[in-house]
Amino acid sequence: MYIKLERSISLCLTGKEANHNILRQTCIQHLLQNSHIFAGCLSDTSATEITFCPSNIFVQAALGARSATASWDVPTAMDASEPITTVSNYSPGDSFDVDTYLVICYLIDNAGFYSTCSFEVTVTSSGVVIDRENPVLTSCPTDIIANASPGTSNTDVSWLAPVASDNSYSATLTVNRPPSSSFAVGSTEVTYTATTGHFVTCSFDIIVVFTDDSTAPVLSNCPSNHTMFASQNAQGAVVVWSILTAPGNSDDIVSITSDFSS
């Protein structure tokens, strides 16, 4: 059976008009003491098992109206001590002013044990868009591997930001580490969040590694042997040769030293 708490049960209705909060234990105890639900099946020591609880309900008031009726299927439960009594602060078909209301249902077995089911009823004015879906993030980057800058343990990393969209509102996109930030050696998670009335996130890792240079540089433009003749009565001669180069296999700067200079 479905019982709506009457306004005469003041404890059960405490806060209903203000913040929709119910003093659950006090309310249930008051109800049980006055409805003789404890009759029978006192060997039962477990709460009822909820088998169905309605989802949040959205209702739009008619043009010019400030309220609307809302209906839902009654929550159900199963238990060894039946019948199960359902008690709620609101009933299907009630009229609600424009606002959001918390509906709390108590499903009580014949031994006095109960479980609760709760959901929200939201009533909006005519023409107000109700956003029921999360925004969408597309083109979220995959993990990025980058080499640390030569001689350092960090590097700047850039990428293209994902695109945020929503079916009702403009989505706000935020990120904990923007593109072109400096990242230290190791793994750092970057998270984008798209927000409307709801939110969705996407994440990827920036992995910075030290440059792996295990190959010796190669000398190029190495001059061939030079034979020079000293001037008459001179003790030596000036010799000039082209400068050597040594490109490495990484971005490291290669240092070239010699026992003689050109």
C-alpha cells in the first residue's frame, strides 16, 4: 500500500517547505508507533531490498503557470516480512511550484525494518531549457612522449586542446596544465574538464625522458695530411686547415678539442 504522510504528522514534514530535509529516524519511529506496522514477523532482522527506484524527474510548467504536477511509478521492494508499506513526503500526481524537490520514500517491512529510495523532481518555467546531458569532449590528445632539453631535466610541450560542446549551453573548458607548459622528467597527467550544469573530463599523460644518446659523434670534414715547407732560415711554418664538424645523433652540443689549432 502507498501512504502519503499527512501534514498532521509534523515531524515527518519538518523542513519540507524549507530545504526538503526529513528527519528520517524520528519520522519512521513516529510512524511505526502510530500505525502498528510492528505486528508479526518480528524474527526478521534485515531491511527491505529496493527493486525499483525512480530516476530524477523533470517537468515544465505550462505557459504562464508557476507550478506543475509530477507523476512517477511507485518504488518497489522485496522482503521476507511482507506486506511492505511505502511512505513518502510526496505522492505521484502532487503539484509542485517551480523549484527542485527531494522525494524520499521509505519502504518498510512488516517487522519495522526499512530501506529508502530518493530522487529529485525539478519543475521549470515554460520555455526554460533543461540540460539533462553531460557536455562532450572530442579530439582529446593521446599520451605524449618528449625528450628533456639538452643539459636539463625538463622541456616545454605543446598540443592541440580538445573541443568541448553541449546540446543546451556553451561549455566552459578548463585544464590543469595548459599547452606549452614546462614538464619535468617523468609522467604528468593533464586533465581537461568541460562544464555546463554537468561536466565531463578527459586525460592524457606527458612523459618526459632524458635524451638517450649512446652513440659517439662522427667527425666530418677531417683534413688530409698537410706538407708545408718553411721559408729559408725559418724554424717553422704556419699551417691552415678547414674546421672539423661533429654532428651528434641528438640535440646535445658536441665539443671538439685539438692539440693544435688552425
